[in-house]
Amino acid sequence: MTALDAAAIGPATVLQQAHELLATEARAEARVLLEAGIAAFPDDPDLLRACGTVWAGDGDAARAAGLFARLVALDPADGPGWVSWATTLAGAADRGALDDAAAALARENPASARAW
């Protein structure tokens, strides 16, 4: 699926189809779909949360942290987003992963990265 395909079906359908794929353990296919969704709708909070959760679950702390950072930048009152971001950063197994997460944050949300 491409971003153009995702744009045609909308973020809610992308999420629904991704959840269905994850339920059948088709994780790689779900990731492709979510990538297309986030490319088409980069500021959709539900897609940001879903992508961050999947990436964190797959061990990609840097990417997940960047997505959660963008989520809270869009809505600073999103308590679960802050918890997800902090948990992802805290769960980084080594300093290198934490540095990668900080770099992702700097790319995704430079203002927050300076404060951090």
C-alpha cells in the first residue's frame, strides 16, 4: 500500500485494517499499512499512537519516541501520549537506544528536544 492508497481509504480504515492484520499476526503487513497511513496523514493522533505502539513493540524505540513526541506536540494535554513517550524512552535498553530516541525527538519535534 502506498500513501496515495491510504489517503483514498482514510485514516480510520487504515487503522481498522492494521488492527485486523495485527490480530492475525501479520505484523509486517500491518507495519506497511501503518507506514502508508502515517505518510498520508502525518498528524492523525490515532495513527501516531498506533504506529508508536507497534514500533515500540517491535523494539524500535527511536522511531516510536519520535512518533509519540509528535503526538504530544499536537496535543499537549494527551496524557496517554506523554506516558507512552516516557515509557518508550525509559524502556530503551542501552544508552545508544536512548540517544537514538533523543535524535528522533529532535527530528520530530525540535522544540521539545531542546527542553529535554
